[in-house]
Amino acid sequence: MARRITYTFKNQPREINFAKDKYHDMYQAIAAAEGIDLTNYLSMVRQIEMTSKGSSAVRNFRDQEFARMGFSDIYFIKE
């Protein structure tokens, strides 16, 4: 089943194909599509995972960082 991701980047709607074998999750796929380097982001996520007790801290950080980068309305479309 093909998967597509729809999102808004800097107030412009976008849609891309998603392949699980190429990207770990949809956030890495949309960052790659826009040419954004996630090195610092991924190292911070690892630090949060080591220090926090639940997954909500990582999720909140991810949502805030991607909003800061200009992303919004990120979700999968199943075809």
C-alpha cells in the first residue's frame, strides 16, 4: 500500500511519497524533502530519550522543533 505525506512548509502545502525503507519516520522524510539537516535535532532527541521517563517529552520536543522549522499539519495519506 502506497503512503504519502501531506504537510505545510512555510504556509505552502506540500505532498511527498514515503518509503519506510528509506526513512525512519515521516519527520525525517519531510526534512529531507526540504533539504533540512537534522543532525543537531537527532542528537537532542537521543539526549531527551535517555533522560526522560516517557515518550511525551520526545513527542513535545519534536512537535516544537518542527513548528520552529516552519512545518505544520503533518500527516499520512493512505491510498
